[in-house]
Amino acid sequence: MIKTLTLIAVIALISHSALANEAVANIEVSSVGAIKQQWQQEQAIKKLKAVDNESINLLQGKTRQQILTLKDHRVIKHTMPARLNDNNSSATHQAINNSPANLYRSFYIYNGFSQLIDDYDEDGFFQTFSVTFDADVIDTYNIDHANVYAELYLSKNGGDWVHYFTTDNFSIYGDSDNDEYEVYTTLNQGYISDNYDVLIDLYEVGYSDIVATYSSDNTNELYALPLESSDYDPDYVEYHSDSHAHGGTNTLLVICFLLTLVIIKKRLSRKY
């Protein structure tokens, strides 16, 4: 009975937060991700354009705190990270996993960067971009391998971190840079033209805590990205007008009129 009431309270809390962030609930994002070496940009963009929007991640559009609450109360069953205060989340990118079974491991996100890709109306705000990050693991017993996944968030001008993508599980190996993970994203709806920061939460598969966090506080490469969704970035359409035909006729009439004036002027000058 107590567990049921707790679950109801959690769902009610999240519903209330969702209503308070109505604009957040109306976002639509398409993303694809994989180990960077598995594809070239052209292949990634092609795959991104083929994404079925009906199969969007259910976490998409929720705030970071909502997701942490859901996972903490086991509403989300993939993994259940413990609560993490937002003030601490962006302050460090080193390991923060307190699981007793995992104390011999340290996780880091060594670096992260973004790339701006598509801006159809050429206003300086992009609807398609990529985020690449390199997660590392250091193991006391020289087991330099771990299976991880990441949750990615965007924040508009220092506002709430809003979830936009969950990666697949992938493997990392020590401090190798051959396991960089790359996510390509097109913002389809709900993102006004503005500057957005990126945050990455890393989890080890099978454990309950966030193991590393990396964000715009750690690098300018994830800070103030000029983004907008495609509903604010229409394709450029070249319009043609038939007015040039009329313009040609008008020009011809002017020329004839000027020639007539010249002829009249010459005749008058001869007369006098």
C-alpha cells in the first residue's frame, strides 16, 4: 500500500512539473548515435533523416530532475541512477559512482565537442548538430573495459536541462580515443531560435548511479550552441516572377519615348 502511494505521489509530482513546463512537453527531436568510427557524417545524416518519429524515446522532453526522480523510484527500469543535485552535476566530469561493487572503477568523460550542420534559412541558427564525447574508465585491477550508456540534455539560456536523447549501450576501453561516441540530432519542433548548452550524464550498465557528467561548464565546445527547430528553419525556396516580362515592355516604351523626344528636338533645332 505504501509503495503504491509513493508511486502515485511520484507520478503526480512529475505530472505537475510537466504542466508547469508545457512548452517542454511539445518538443520533437530526431537523433541517432554510434561509436564515431562506425560511420562517416554522410552516413549518419542519411540515417538521421530516416528516423521514425513515432518511435521517439519516452524520456524526450522531460527535465533532468524528472528523469532522476523516475529512475530513483524505479519507474524507469533501464537503470536507476540515484538523485544528483544539479549544482554538482556540472561541477565535475570525474567518477561519482558510490556503488560498493564498483569502487575500484573510475569513470571520466575526457572531452566533448559539438558540430553545427544544417541551417537552411542561413540565419545563424542550426536545426541539425552533432555531439561527440570520449568516455574513459580506469580500473584498479587493470580491467580497462566497461559497458555504458548516456543521457543527453539541452538547456536554453541556463534554464532546465531538457532530455533529448538516450544512447544505446556501448563499450569503452581505458583511456582510448577509439571509443568516442557521436550523436547526430535534428530538432524538429519546439525549440525557438536561441543559445543552448549541452549536458551528458554517463551510466555504467547494471549500476545505479551516474558515473560521470560533462557539460558546458567543462568546455566551451558545448556552450551556447545557436540552435532552432526545423519549424523555425524553413527550407529556402527560390521564387520566380513574371514581372520581368512587363518590365521589358515598359523599358521598350521608355526607349521609344526618348527616341521620339530626340527626333522632335532635332527637327526643332533645324527649323530655327
